[in-house]
Amino acid sequence: MKDRHLSKTEMAKQMQTSRASLDRLLDPSNDAVTLATLQKAAAVVGREIRLELI
């Protein structure tokens, strides 16, 4: 978010979610994050999610 100069409000808007939802995503103590939400956030900041089981 810092590299792309995105505020939380703008990030939430681009993810098509609420600011409160983004706050939950960014809260390190919240372990109830879905892969779909992580994927949306990653896409907004130009990244992708990779999940690997070894």
C-alpha cells in the first residue's frame, strides 16, 4: 500500500469491500481471513497469492 500510495479507504474501494473489512484483513491477530480476500488485496497492490503444499 505504501509503495502504491494507497490509503486504506482507496484500497478498500478498489477491493470492493468496506474499510472495516480491510482493517480486519490488516489486523495480525485476526486469523479468519479468506483466500478470496487475500487475492483481492494482492491484486490491488500488484501481487499474487501462491499457495504451496509440500
